[in-house]
Amino acid sequence: MQLDALWNYMQFDMEADRFESGMRKSPNRLKLLKQRDFLLEQQNNMKKVESNIAVMNDRLEAVRDEADRLQGVLAKLTDELRENPPETIEEIEKQLAAAQKLEGTLRQYEQELARMRKESEQLDRMQRDIRTSAARTKAEYDELKRSYEVEFKDAQVKLNELKARAEEEGKAIEPTMMARYRQIKQHAMPPMAKLNGDRCGGCNMSLPAATRDHLNTGNDIVECDNCGRILFVPTMRA
Ligand SMILES: [Zn+2]
């Protein structure tokens, strides 16, 4: 009886599937994935800090150049005053005001430079911290990866055994029936359900009379009208 064989096959198939999904949920694997995400995040943070440092260095250079230029202007102005001292009060006041304005601007630049140096130190610290914690995580990750690889290899051997056993059982199933089973498996797990009174054992919906009649008469695959599972009646039928 094909459906009995299919039901039997399903037990092995499900066992292999359960084992495989257990492998995916392995604590070591989940921890590795988490560490990998963390490392990627640190890499992104590092890129951000590096680009901030580059922007900061450009600005630092620009402000420094501008401060140098103004210092030159101020020195020139002072020389001119020495060589050619102003004669009227108005002229003295005018020159004085110009010099004071330049000095004010220079002070602002100095403040900005001091602020940027502080910010730059902060960025350097941040960069060091990221590097340290990334290196620590990377070392943990590498170690965990090595032990997980051993674990995975062993599990893979077991999984292959389970799959081979299921495949062996599956040889008794007609290809068309197997194809249908696989199709149903895409949307219903497990893909077969026992009949439970007049209900589908998979989704618990009560089956229409026509479906039940079909189950009792035919030898074909009969699917639940609601969930689409292959219905299975284990007892021998007339
Ligand atoms: Zn159902």
C-alpha cells in the first residue's frame, strides 16, 4: 500500500528535517552569527570614524592656512605702521581698529583649532576603542568558528545518514506520489495527516462528505480541502 509506505517515509524525512533545523539553531552557530554581525558593525563604525577624521583633517588644514595668512596680513600692517606712522588721530584710530579686527578673527581661529584638536583626540580614542573591541571579538569569533566547524562536520555526517535512510525508504514510493508529497511539503508541514474521525488530523477541519467518500473508495492521494495535506487512514481498507 503506497500511502503506508509514504507515511513511513515521512517519519524518516521529518527526522532528517528536524535534525537539520536543530543544526541551524545550534547555540554556537547563533553566537557566531551574532559575533559576525557585531564585527561588520564595528567595521562600519570604523569607516565612519575614519571618514570623520579625514573631514576633520581637511578643515584643520584650511583653518591653519587661513590663520597663517591673517598673521601675515597683521605683520605687514604692523610693519607699515612702523615705517609710516599715521599722523592724525582719525588715521591712528582707523589703523588700530583694523588691527584689532584681525586679532579678533585670529583668536576665533585659535579657538576653533583648539576645539578641533580636542575633537580629533576624541576620534582617535574612538578609533582605538573600536580596534580593541573588534580585535577581541575577532579572536573569540575565530576560536568559536574552529570548534563550530568540528561540531558542524559531525552533525553533517549524522544528517547525511538520516537523509540517506529517508532516501532508502523513499525508493518504495512512486515518483509521481513523491513529487506531490514534496509539493505539499512546501506549504504544509508535516505534509501528511491522519484522519481523526471526520476531521483532518493536520488542521482539525471537518472534512466534507465527498472527501471522506473519496478516501474510502479510492487508492489515490486525497488531500484535505482546507490545508492540502495528504490524508492518511492507517487501518487496512476494503
Ligand atoms: Zn487539513
